Amino acid sequence: MVLYTYLTVLALFSLAPLALAWSTAFKTKAQVVSNPYGLPLPPAFENLAEAWTSGRFSQYFLSSLIISLLSVFAMVIVAPLAGYGLARMKFWGRRLVVVVLLIGLTIPITAIILPLYTIMRDLHLLNTYWSVVITHVAVGGPFFAFIMRAFFMRLPEALADAARIDGCSELRVFWNVMLPLVRPGVLTVALLEFLWSWNNLILPLVFLTSENVRTLPVGMLLLTGRFSTDYGLLSAAVLILSLPVIVLFVLFQRNFIEGLASGAVKG
């Protein structure tokens, strides 16, 4: 009982700021001043409309969606292949590769942002979605490869051996036998990559300086600087930024938790 009470109080403290922001998004300026903590009665939609049009959040939303979907698509290809290779294939230097990837996980993105910017400039990829997508995959790839490695290590080797005896190549063993058994892991990778890509600020802020390719977090930062005292408009921007992520997590939370639990093995 004590544990449930503690978790309930913790959940309320975590959700209260978001609930307040969502409520404020439907208030006029007069309602914000007169009743800042009350319900928006009647609800007003002017803030959402202004953020979507004048704040250019329609364009920012599209850019965030494109980058997130491209990053997810690339990651669900790269991570399972890398995880399968690290878990199942025997090759010289495999342990060294694992160590190098682990070392890479300890390097913060801010420490390498300048050389990454130089690389993207030399490749003429600045102000394009691909600069952010490629960096997302390169930086997040080791982490998601280890997640998929844990899933593949759970599978019995006898399945792969039986497929090889039947004449399957290694690629067919991976695609037809192993990959369908780790779908919860692939879904976990997709959800985590989408959340990270959608909320990431530093990469779009550095790589995307053109107005037409900026993302929602960058737009939120710019809007905060321009309308620092317009709490209704800022709350509407928070609503637009957070709603897709929350809806996605609510829809797939059971699969997400199941995937993390299934992949939590010693490896």
C-alpha cells in the first residue's frame, strides 16, 4: 500500500506541470491572468491556431515528422543487423568491436558536435534532413545495437542450426528465422528512436539553420525568445510538441515495457 501511494504521488508530481501547460493552452490572456490554475472555461483555440500558423509550427511539425520517421526507418535496419552480428556471428575482433562501441556510448554528443558539423559541411549536407538523420543513426546505433544483441542472445542456437541444415544462408537465417522472433525488440528500438529524434534539440539547432527545415524543439526555443510572457501561446506550443509522443507511448506502452523486459538479459 505504501508503494502504491508513493507511486501515485510521484505520478501526480510528474504529470501536474504537463496538465497545467495543456490547460493553459486553451485559455485566453485574460483567463491566464484571472485564473491561472483553473480549467479553461470556456476553452479557447486561438493560441493553438496562432502557434500553428504565425509560429510556423505547421512547418516545424512536418520537419520533425520527416526526420523522426527517416531515423526510425534507418535504425530498424541497422540495429537488428548489428545486434545479430554481435550476438551470433563469430569473427576475429568481435570483443574489440564491442569494447569500441561501449566506449562510444560514453562520449556525449556535445563533445563531438564541432567535428560532426565540419563533416556535414564538407559533405554539403547542412540544412538538409539527412544531416540530422545520419547523425542520429551514427550516434544512437551502438546503443540500439546492444539492445538488439540482448534479444538475439535469448534465442536458442538450435533454431539457426536447423535453418542452416535446411540450406538457408546466413542472411535468410537472420531474416526468416531470427528477426520475426525479436519483433518486440524492433518495436522497442523504433519507439525509443522516435522519441529521441522527436525531442532532440542540439543536432537540428546546429545543422538546420534554414527556416524551412527547422524542427519543433528549435521552434519552441525561438518562440520562447519571442513570446516569453505569452503563457497561453507557449503552452499551446508545448501541447503541439508533446501530444504526438504521449499518444504514441500510450498506444504502445505495453509493447514497449514488454520489449524492454524481454531484452533485459545478461550478455
